[in-house]
Amino acid sequence: MKLERTIGVVLRAGVIASSVCLSVGLALALLNGEGGTAGVLLRTGIVVLLATPVARVVVSIVQYAHERDWTFTLLTSIVLAELLASAAAALLFNRRL
């Protein structure tokens, strides 16, 4: 039960932080144009939104390890490795030359 509550907090915090960044960035972009602070806030909002599920997996790994549930710790670590590998592959293979 504690794991579900903690994951809920992490997901909620990520969505709220992302929404705030995106909302403020959008408002600034509409008022002043897309450059500068607006662009930074918009990119930050997207990065936070994408990082939120990764944070959920990290919280799960920590909780499973704390409970000494090594099977789920290993399986969740594999999921984290796949998430990180896919992000690295996307960055590597989508470079603009």
C-alpha cells in the first residue's frame, strides 16, 4: 500500500510540475514570442513530463529493494535499463547533422 501512495505522489508531482512549466511557458510565448525564458520553460515541461514515468520506475526499484523482494527488484531494474537504452538510442540516432 505504501508503494502505491508513493508512486501516486511522484506521478502527481511530475504532472503538476510539467503542467506549470508548460502553462507559464505557453503564456510567455504568446505574450513575448517563443525565445528566451518561454522556450526554456516549454522544453523543461516536456522533459519533466517524459522523466515522470522513469521516476516511477526508480521509486519502485527502491521500494522493492527495501522490502527485499529481489525478483521484482531485478525485473524493475531491467525495465529501467530498457527505458534508459531507448532514450539513449533516440538521442543517438536522431541527431541532426
